[in-house]
Amino acid sequence: MGERLVELEVLRYHPETDKEPRFQRYSVSCREEWVVLDALNHIKEAIDPTLSYRWSCHMAVCGSCGMMIDGEPKLACKAFLRDYQSVIRVEPLAHFPIERDLVTVIDDFMAKLARVKPYLIPKDAKTVEEGEYRQTPAELKRFKQYTLCINCMLCYAACPEYGLIPKYIGPAAIALAHRYNQDSRDGGRDQRQEEIAATEGAWDCSFVGACSEVCPEHVDPAAAIQQVKIKSMVDWYTEHLMPWLKK
Amino acid sequence: MAEKVSGKPYVRPITSEWIFRHPRYLRYMVRELSCLFIGAYTLLMVWGLKQLADGPEAWRGFLECLQSPASVVFHVLALAFALYHSVTWFNLTPKALPLQLGEEFVPDGVIAGAHFAGWAAVSLAVLYFAGAF
Amino acid sequence: MARSNKPIVWAPFAAGGTLTAFLTPVLILITLLAELGHVPEALTYDALRGFAGHWLAKLALVAVVFLSLWSAAHRLRITLYDLGVRADSWVAAAVYSAAGLASVAAAVFLLRI
């Protein structure tokens, strides 16, 4: 494996001194098999220690290193240099405020995740002595893919509706709610509906589908959102046209 | 929770140029804009109903108007956009209505394929009963 | 967060989107055939009036018109928002009213047949 000269055009922003972000270009001698994260690490170690960015596992499971690479939301540890031209533009994840350089303010995302009550609210609560909650493979398969989310926020960066409507609860939050709603052990769907059946819940989605396209874990949040819309619609009409029906 | 942020986070402004950021957003816009053609065609249909109600002369005049070059161009475009709407709609249907049979989910292609087959059947039936062949 | 009343407008959108996906292309094709000189039997005055005279056909036509226009209206509303038009309530009122009025007009015309 050989070496390759790559130019990284990185968005910088130091709130103490900068009024606005600006681009800074780094010339990096890279190994051919490197990912963008390797190039960033090399910059930080050998060229410019002031560059700030989040990363951790370097294997696409922690969700820390999401950023815009040539305008596309990607995990920096999964963006191979060989797939890009010799000048690569690196920016912080879109639709989030910039804290510093490539670090974004993710408070909005964290708050939205918490709002959907992302934990089991058992249908029939059991004490430990009563034994385990049992689940067939089919019941597991019903929600398994929605458990794969690594909270990387690429879907929020890809979603134009989140960009246009900051209050929109967003793909990952709805997919997470759906994960629990689809879990046979759970009985909390009604509570979660307060969040995901609100206007800023699933209804702000216009099924662009970009979220599912950029998701590195193939969670398919777009599918989750449409399913929530349909269930919420059925709920609404049942509630309003047949109020005598118990939920 | 996290410590207080710097206090001066930079918020990047949103413009309509997000549409051009990637081909998928353009494709989305084309899909959405199909509504203009489907809407316009349906309004034309309503106008046609009026002409039908007004009598044979009015109906003949309506058919003549339809045969103008501008009308033909519109309908060719409308057909293209309507087809795009159908194709995108049926391809997205399995996402909204997944079907789990036993342990496995019915593959997306099967659900979409069934819709395409139904679409072909409906279209052929309508063409037949309309006397198009 | 209160549960939204969006289902009121979304249900006819979903129904209309499905209907137009199945039906609109072939309808446009038939219209095109007529425009290019091969007027299908069903589009002749007598045949179409005969068809539209039946109350079931009238009902079906109004339903097709309404659902097609509603789903187009809903999509237009969303598209305008996507393109930066912020006055959503006004846009919604305008597009849904237009769809409703045109549907009523269709019904009125059909009642004259």
C-alpha cells in the first residue's frame, strides 16, 4: 500500500477569536488505505494540534465522528480516502450549531432522544422472581433493526425537514420510539404517542428518505416514521369515529 | 449533563439551495412537483366534465382544444411525471406497510412488485373498457 | 406535546396518492390517445354521457377528482414549505379550499348530466 497526497479543506471556528467559520487547507501525506479520520488524526498529531473533532472507536460503532465530507453526512472513520478526489472538504455535521471546529452542539438531539421514553415500559410488569420476559425470534425480528442506531446524527444532517424545522423531533428519535413500540414486552406506545404523534413528531416528515440513505447501520428510520404515521392515523380515526372502543 | 458550551455556538443559515446539495434531493423535488401535473390534469378533467354537461358542441370544442400542440406537450409531460409518482409511490409502499409472515418479513421487492402488477392490470383493464384497443 | 390532527388531511392524501398512482397514468394515456387522433370509444360524447349518467359513476368520478386534487394540494403545500414559503396556514387554507371547490364543481357538473 502506497502513499497519497491529499488536501483537506476543513471548516475552522474558534469562538474566542472568530466571528464566523472559515476554511483551512491542510496538505497531508496519507496512506492509501486511510479513512478521513486517520487524516484528521495525523493533522492533529503532526500539523495543527488546535483542530477539534469528536471520535472514539474508529470502527463505526460509537457514532462519535459524524461530519460532512464533500457535503455528505458520513462517519469520518468510514469515509475511505480512496473514494474521494485529492481535495476533500470536511465540515461539521449540518443542521447543528457549531461549538468549535468540527464539534457540534448536540443538546437538541440528546433532549429529543430522552423525550420519546427510550426504555421498556412493560405491558405486564414482572418482578425478578417471576422470571424473564420471553420473546420468540419472530417477536425479536419485529423491532431488531431499530435497535441498531448508534446515535451518530447523520440522519439529522441529511434530513431537509430538520434543517427547515428545528423543532422536528427527527428520524433517530422516532426510530427509537418505534423500536420500543414494536417490542412485544412493551406497553408504553400510548405514552410515546404524545411525542411522536405530535406535529413536530412524525408529521413533519415528508418522506424524503435521505435519513435512511445515509444511515451507516441500515436502521431505516424513514420506514419507522411512515409506520408511525399510519398507526397514528388509525389511532386518530379510531379515537374520533369510534370513541367507545377501549384502547 | 455536559458542561456549559462556549456560549457562542455558530448557527449556519438554511437556504433553499439544499435541493442541489445531492441528487437525491433533486429527485425528491421532481417527485413532489409531480403534484403540479397531476393536479393540473385533474382540474382539466373537471373542466372536461363541465363541457360534457354543456352538450355535444361544448364537448367537441373541448376535444379540439385538447388536440392543440400545447396540450399534447402538457400531457406528455404530465404522463412522465405521473409515471414517476407511481413508480416512487409503489417502491416506497413496502416501507410504510411491512408484512411479517412467520419470522421473516416479506421482501420489499415482492410487495412493490405486487403493486406494479396490480397497476398493470388496472391500466390494461381501463384501456380495454375505454375501447382503446 | 399534543397529538396532532394531521391525520385529517393526511388520510385523504395517502388515499389520493395511492389512487393517482394506480389510475392517473392510464387516464392521461387515454387523453393523449384522443389528442393524437385515436379517440377511444369511451371518450365519445354519447359513451361518456352514458357512463356519467349513472349515479355510481358520478360518485366514483367525484371521489377520483377529490382524492386526486387533495393529494396534489397536500404535496404542493409541503413543497412550498420546502422551498422557503413560511406562511403554512395560509398555503394550507388556499390549497385545500381549491381542491374542495373544484371537487364541488365537479359534482355540480355531474349533477347536470
